[in-house]
Amino acid sequence: MPKLIIDDIPVEVPPGTSVLEAARSVGITIPHFCYHPALAIAAACRLCAVKLLDGPVKGIQMSCSLPAQDGMVVSTTDPDALKMRSLVIEWLMLNHPHDCPVCDEGGECLLQDFTIAGGHSRRRYLGKKRTFQNQYLGERIHHEMNRCIECYRCVRFYQEYAGGTDFGVTGSAGRVYFGRFAEGALESPFSGNLVDICPTGVFTDKTGRFRARYWDYRFSPAVCQHCSVGCNTSPQNFQRELIKIVARRNDQVNGWFICDRGRFDKEYLNGPQRPRDPEVDGAPCDYRSALESAANRISEFCLQNGAASLAFLGSGRLSLEGCLVLSELARVVGAQACYFAEAAPAQGSLAAVRLLNEENAARVRDIEKAECITLFELDLMEEGAMLALSVRKASLAGAQVFRVGGAREGETHPLPFRYQEVATLDEVPFEGGSKGVVICGAGEKSPELLSYLASSGAKLVMLQPAANGFGASLVALERGAATLSDLVESGQVKAVACFEAEPPPWLLERVEVLACADWKPGATAKKASVFLPTTTWVESDGTSINYEGRAQRFLSSRPAGLPLKGLDSKYYSSETEAVSLHPPRVHRKDIPGGEEREAWRVMADLILELGGEPVNEPLTGRWGELKDLDPEGEGVRIYDLLSTQDLS
């Protein structure tokens, strides 16, 4: 491994590591704009200049494109390097507008940071600034081209990394322009990453424009709940309202980026239609009254019909903690615990968990390095969009990509890579499976079909129909849980209590709903005798297990309750106040709409109310190993926690 010296610090790094990354490994930050670890080297901004004092290369060099070599002596503080960097900053600032006070990038802008770090504080240029016309890029991304410093990050990501074709670069020299040939919404389902990857404020999140500064936000590490990939995110909240969702790096799951669905599909978290008040027979009440009523009705039903006639229904929307406590609640009452409403999705999810193990469950790295990839009867852009970028990376490296089953009904985005249509899996040349990967959706696939896919010898990606579908399936197998539809059709179950679960209409018509705990409005919440509001993943701590069996921890990033913006007039001193623009004028100790609880805590309260023992920590026994998971880490695969008996 190359050994070099950077600012008098000996450094040893793997072959191929750039001098910039070598310096970063020992805590030395070299200013840069165009460089990004996920993108190809461009060396366009010229800001990462260092001086090599000795070794195979000497003089001023760009550290982002210079591989570390034995014997190099590098100085990041040499006067010549400092002068070079200060001049580059001055060139970049010639035309940059002085609009930091109104720029949404303020507080998290690399140009701000490196301008100050480079010692540039006074403009000597007195001429006219170059100006551009901005473009309309849709309702999600705002374009402010005058702030551009021509680092090429945006187009390198959009075209090379994500495979987009409707955005690029035109012009030359000082008139380089990054945009579309004609105004219109960006077509790539990964376009929102332009907001994160731009080092200045050219691309900003229009959905949160002018709402708050970076230092105003409350945020914590989170795991996206839109699909079973489990991308790492950071929800940014202000005054109990989710303003933005940004990507959080995890090289084992999503790398540096997230899809637009995970970034922009967030209105349901703030929406006024979201139920926040407990109800008994449709009338709002306090949490304690609703809890007591739910416990009384469950007890009365069990006395009249027998505990086996009652089922507690969960789903893959529950955290792992919720799935475990649901089983305990059912045990205390003597009722059935169900994690799936219908048999079709249940059989596929359960079969996937049985088939996957440490050896055959594909990691993201396995996909990126594969030589042969098969997409089997799934809409990848809907069921696991971020995996499409991994498949694209493999395709660009020479992998063959095959698609079995053709396009799915309702597909909205084309796949960002080349592939070949084949009729059956037998037509795919796996070459022994050593570098093969099969990607399919587990939901509603028969166990026999999934076993057939596993017999190919390739590594497997079996996407679950819900974010924690893997975790729900694991607990269902461990506890021997049945499917609700089977219990209802056999006549065993006559009533249910649902916890973040929505049975289909035909099944809902055949059972009495004694209680419902959820954060979503729906037919189940309307039919339930007692309703208890739960918190979403943004207001909860918990654990989620993604499609590959990777357990990840997420933390609450805001307290439960209604956002301050747009509160009902009853929270103000006068109904004539502009309530949508000001915080409440009535002082109170409790948070409006703050009756929500995490789903597992609702279950734990019900257990106490029904005479069971307190549940203070859901992750016990072997699951206790997940209690101390680092929420900012890469997560852990759970196969070493399992035994073959658990999955039988």
C-alpha cells in the first residue's frame, strides 16, 4: 500500500486512493467543489490544489485526480497552494450573486465554507456580473443558475450516474449553462439528488423553500419507509412540520442518494387529514379514556365469544418492536396474532425469509459487481428504485441484464440501463451463478416459484411488499402466526384489533373491528369502535429490517403533535388572527394533537390495562442484540441471530 506524508503526518492508504481522500483519512480537509466520492473524477473546479514537495511528482497538483504514491511529501498549507486556492475562489466569486440571505442553501453551502476558509472576503472585481435566465424544472426543484460555479456535479450525476437524458450542459467558457433544452419537470426519478449534490444553491428543494435555515431544523437518522430497500435519510423538521427529507450515506444500502419518492412523498406526514385524536364510537376523547374503552371491549368480547375468536392484526408497516409486542399482547389475551391480512402476499413474504441466508442474500455490492442480473416479474422502479442505480452501475461495467416477464402494468419510469427481454429464467446464462443476481418481488409469488429462483445458484434479492415486511415475516414464523383471511374463512375469528394494518374491504366486511391504532385514515379507522392515533416513523424510535435481512435503527426527529403552521383557530386568542402565519397565542402545557403514541407503546399500555406485565423494552432475548444498533451505522444482517427451527 502506498505510504506518503501529508502535512508532516505519515499516511498509508489502499492503492488507487487519491491524495484528497488520503488527506481526509487523517482529518485534513482539502477544499473541493467538483469532487464527489460517488462520481467520476472531473478535476474541473481546480480548488483542491496542493503542493508536492518531494516524491515521484512535484509542484502544484490537483489532489482529487492524483493517486497517492510511495514517497510523496504533500503540503496543503504551502504558500503556493494557498495562493492558488485563493485565486480560484476569487475567480468563482466574480459573478456569484451576494444573495446568501435569501438562498435556501445558506448554512450548508460549500461555497460559503470554502470562501471563508480560503481567506476571500473582499470583491476586487468592479465589472458587470454574468447573469442567466432560470428554468422551470417542475414543482419540486428550484433553479437559480446565477449561483453556478461550473463544477459539473449535477450533469455528471444526472446523466452518468442516474442515466437521465433530459438534463445536461450547453454553452462554453463563461456561458456554460446547466438545464434542459426546454422548460419542464425533470423526468428522472432521482432528480431530487441534484439538491444534495450541488455545492451551491443552484438547485434547491422547492417544497421547503424559504421555510427555515439549516440550524433551525430538528433531524435524526431515519430509515425510509416507502419500500423494503431501507434507504437511510435525515428528515428535517421545523415547528413540528417535516420540511425536507435528505439522503444519508450508507454504503451498504443506498450509498449517497435516495429516490424522489423517498425525498418528496411526505405530505401525508403533515397533512390535516391525518388522524391525531383518540375516538370512542366516533367521538373525540382523551387517550386514557380511549385506552380503557379498548381494553373493556376486548375483555367483553373475549368473555362472550372466547379469546380465540379475536385476532390482533399487524403488518409490515410496524417496526420490529411493534411486531414483537403484538405477539405478547395476543399471548396475554389468549387471542390470535396475525401479521398478514391475506394469504397471497403472506406466502411470498414468508417463503422469501425462509429461503434467504447469509450466503445467498445479495448485498448492494453484489449487485454492482455482478456479471449477470435478472429482473424477474417486477416493477423495479416502484418496488425498489434505488437498486436500479446499482444495476446500472453493473451494466456500465459490462454486466448482462435480462428481464423476465416484460413491463409490468402501470409502470411510470423506464429502467435507466440496457436490458434484454427473455421469456423464462432458463434462457439466462448464469455461468454457475458465481456472479449472478436475481431480483424479484416476493409479494404474491408462490413458494414454489421462489424456490425455483433460488435453485439457479445466483444471489437473491427478494423485495418485500412493505418496509419491514422481512421483520414481520420473521416474527410471524418465529411465533407461528396464521394469516387473518384463513382464520376468518375458517370461522375461527369474528373480530379484530388492528395496529397499523389495513385489511382489504372484503375481509373488513366479515369482521367486527373492536379497536384500531394507526396514523393513516382509512376504512378500518372509520369502522373501529375505538381509535388510537399512532406516530409515524418520523416521530418514532424503532428498528426496521430490509429486504436483505439488514436490521437498521431509526430515531424520532420531532415530537408528536400538530405543526404550528395552520393550527385550528381554537388554539389562538382570537379567531380573527392570521392563524396560518403565527404560532399560537394561547399558552398551554400540552402539544396540540400530541395524543399520538408509538404503536408498540399503545400495545404495551393495552397489555397493562388487560392485566399483563409491563413491557419496557420490546427487544429482549436474542433480539436484545439489536438494542444498541448505531442509528448512524450501516446496520447488521440478522442471520446469525436465527436458527433453522425459527424458519421452519
